Amino acid sequence: MQKIKNCLWFNTEAEEAANFYISIFKNSKITRVLLCNEAAAQASGQPKDSVWLVEFELDGQPFLALNGGPDFKFTPAISFIVDCHSQEEIDHYWDRLSAVPEAEACGWLCDKFGISWQIVPSEVVAMVSDPDPAKSQRATLSLMEMKKLNIVELRRAYEQEN
């Protein structure tokens, strides 16, 4: 059993969100759905016997979606990073998750539920932290100009000879 899990607070969309995410990520599933008992209904403001908690896995990573009511909203201060090994993989996640074009920047996007995601190539951290400051700077500047990251363009900027 994993020691740390992610809990996402929704108003009423927990089950919809879980189903949406498992449709996008391979090796994903809903593992349990709990309905509101009287105490949960009173605390959350949700109707008794409505969906309260949804436990699910995205590619083996455990998540909990909670219908807790309208008190809290998602912010970009917290995001999930999707490590991608190809442009095809970046395109897959970007095309399915991005729902707020004005929130797109440097590989970050916001989905229809307000959750922020970073869709990044596996090699990006190595590029921007390269001990060669010129390579690191070129990769970083290239990344900063993009919305959806393009691996070929990042590599071209990174490997460019002066």
C-alpha cells in the first residue's frame, strides 16, 4: 500500500473527474466508490447516498476524489507532472487534458475541472539543469516560449552550437 495519496476536493464532480482521468491514462481504474452516509452528507452538504469519495488509480498512482462541497477551489500552485517519453505521448495528454488555453504556458495546462498539469518530456530537467550554462539557458528560453512543449524544438535549442 502506498503511504502517500493525492486527494482532490471537488464540489460534486468527483466521479465524473475520476472517470475522465481513467479514460486518458493507461493502466488506470476506479478502485472504490463510497456514498454519503448521514454524517458525510451533513458535513459536505451533499445528498445522502450520493457519491462522496472515489478512489482511483492513474497508471498505478493512487488518488482520492472527494465531493466536499464548494468551499475550496484548485489553483495552479499545485500541479501533476506527466513524464513523457515522446512527442506522441505529450500530444496525447495535452489534447485530452487542456481545457483553458489562456492558462497554457511552458508545458503547463489546466483541465476542465481546474486542475493544473505539467506535460513534459523526460529529458527536460536534464536540459535546463545542464552544467553548460549556454545549453541550459537555450533550453530554458526555448521552453519559456512554448505552450505545449515540442521535444524536437527543445533539443534543437539545447544542442545549438554558437
